[in-house]
Amino acid sequence: MPEISALWSPAPADATAWLAQLSGDDGLTGYLVPGLPDAAWVLNAMYEREEGPGTVSHHAARRAALADGSAEPLVAGGLDLDGEGLLTTGGGLGWARHPGPGWRRLRWAELARRGGEPVVREGMLPSHRSAPDATAEDGSWLVGVEPPTEGSLDRESWDRLTALLAEHSPAGPDTPCLAYYNPMVMRAVEYGSRHVLAGRLGDARALAGLDDPDFSPSNLWAADGSWVVCTDYDLWATKVAGSTSLVGAVLADTELEAVRLPWAG
């Protein structure tokens, strides 16, 4: 595969101006645009050990590992974060992949059925606050469950979603696209900075090969504005805004897990 720089090149920062106008937002965590005219939310993947979630939490496992010396304390800026009582939740940031042998995909809908909960709590956006609960008494997720990553699609969902976008774009994989990365994922000193790349939809898979940022784009959109993908830094899902036929295909796809949220269309 060619170098990413040969596939995606820097684009003017003001390319995000129309996203700002649509969303009425500053894009600090990503631009959440309304439906164009329709929208669905692709839920970030979570995984469960094949033998079940167990009863031990990620936090309890972390404390035990620190106690027996099998784990090193987490230190940042000279501060012992473990000593400060940091809760180890099991969640992460950025790209994620299937954990490998011994793990299976755990659908949000399956977890919701176990607890008699909604897939996403009404009136809320998909996040750790609104997802079905798989936490232990200490508030940390069970060690046998890998919760969704925050602020980025998982790699498998990204690949499938971009393939569907190509199927529903007139130019297919040759569709000109732009990708925006918000200042949070770029760890930018200046929050007003805008990092935008231009390329082909068919080369969207290559964006997962970037070392920095290690996130899916905050927004990916067709240059003609026919669809927009929105991944907010604080959420566990990605909004797909576009035609009713595109949104219907996303909702019907068996590789993705997607829902309509009438209060967040």
C-alpha cells in the first residue's frame, strides 16, 4: 500500500466551516451535524470473554496486580495516579480491534436485554453514562468485558462503514472526501487549530495507519456534502448523517450495530 501521505494530503482548515454552520458547534470534540435528511448511530464495538464476564472488575484486578508486583504504578507528571485512587474502568481511547481468541462481540442489545435496560437511555447520546450497564459494585466494568472505546470507531466497524458509504456514493470508492481531526485527538495546544486531510473514500481504511492521531476521524464527509460521519471525542458511537437509503443500509447491516435516536437525529 502507498504511504498514507500519498493518499491523504493536508486540506485548508476552513473546509470545516460548513460543518460548523450545520452543527452550530465549534468542533472542539467533533461536529455533530443534523440528519441530511436522515441519521443513524453506529455503536462502538464491545467484547466479552467466551466463558462469560466473570465477577471481578477491571479496577479490582488492577489493585491486585499492583499489590503482588505484577503491574507497575501509573505515574504521570511525577504524580502516582494509582496512589490517588484512580478508578480503572477498563475503557480506552482511540482505535480498537477485536481482542483475539477467547473473545466474542457483545452487542449492546444483548447486554441491554440482560439487565432489562434500553440500548441507549432515552434523551441521551451513546456514552458510558447511557449505555447498558456491565459494571461491578465499584463502578468499574467487569474484567471479562471490554467496553467500547471513547472518541473513535473500532477498526472493524470503520472498515465496514466506509465500504457501505462507497456503495451509496455515486463515485463509489473514488468519491472525494475530507477528514477532520479535532484538537483533542491531536493533543493540540491551540484548541482553535483545525487538522483536515483530503483523499478518496476508497483509501479511508489507510487512515487507521496514522500514528498520530490514533483515532478515527472526528468527521469524514463527501466533498459534495451528501453524507457526513461524526465521531465525538466524548461518545461511544458514531453518527452517520445522509440519505434515507444510506441510513437504512447502515441500520440493516449485520456487521454493524446501529440504532436510530429520534431525540438526536
